[in-house]
Amino acid sequence: MKRILFLVFVLLMIGGCSTIKEESIEKILNDGMNSQLEITNVYRTGYKYYLPKGIKNINNQDYNEILYSSKYPFYLYVDVVSYYNKVQMDYKKNEAYYYSSPISSSDGFGYVQVKSLANHKYFVEIMYNYAKIEVIVTEEDIKESLAYAIAILESITYNDTVLGSLMGDNVLNSNELEFNIFETAKSESNYLELVEQYDQYNDNDEVPDMYFIK
């Protein structure tokens, strides 16, 4: 049943943008967080995740990744140290934002906030399952970007054995991981600097069909 629910959610996300736009942000997030299907097609040191069709990975370095849809670069950061140490957090809703709310399910917790910017753009920030995605989009693409983001974040599966080995060897502790997964972005400039630093996308590259199950 979980398999069917997840596939329905992903198919609606990638093939029915009008359907996504008709849904509330709360329903999109709840459906994504409760999909719980163990499928992956991206493998990293200490974790793996599912990359939906229409999104490609164009750069990854030290748990920082740049993903790209047909319109926008998404910045993904995976905080394996906080996951391994089972760090908890509280999020206070910010009424000044376009959207702001803590999120949680039986398997994880986090927050979502959407802040309006100049030129009719919006800075979307979502943290869940010890990972965070940031993206700047137009208002009409807020819900679609959240659907992509929560599908990716919910699918992340950590390898405790590998992470335990890295922690034991001080590989992770010795790295200067400046990104605080529980700290909301001070400004969208942080996102822009990270995308500029890691982005090596070539507009001529084709977005491959990532919709497969290993």
C-alpha cells in the first residue's frame, strides 16, 4: 500500500502540475512525508536518496549537492553528523513570511518557510529528515518545488554502519561543516553563493529520465 501511495504522489508531482497547484501546501507536505517507499537511485557516502524524474544532479561535494529542474537549481545539504547524533530542534512559526510552519511525521521533523523577495520571486527553504533544500522560484512554482523537495528529503536513507565508521575515524568531526541544518537561512544570498560556488550546469545538457526503481 505504501508503494502505491508513493508512486501516485510522484506521478502526480511530475505529470500533473495543475493537480499539484490545486492542492494545499499542507497536503503536499503530508503526502510527501508519509509516502515511505524505499526506492533510491542516488548513492553517496553514508546515505542514499531518490531523485524524481525531471531533476538531475549536477554537482556534489562534501554533503552539498546542486540539483537542477527544468527551471531552477535546488541546493541540497545533508547533515549526517546531526543525524548520527540524533539532534533535535524546535521551530517557531514566523508570521511575517509568505508561509512558515514546523512539519513532522512519525519518521521525522523539520520546518518549511517561504519568504517573498523582490521581482516576484520567493525563497523556499525546507528542512526534514536531517537534510535541507533551498530554491528560489516564482509564486506559481512554490507548490511544485515543495513537492519535489519533500519527495527527495523523505527518501533519504542513512547508513549507520558507514557513518559510525566515519565518526570513529573522525572523518566527519574533523570536517569544517559550516552549514547548520537547524538554523534558518539568514538571507537568500547564502543560497545564491552556494549555487554559484558549486554550479557547473551546462544548458546544453539534457535532463535524463531518472524515474526508475533499483
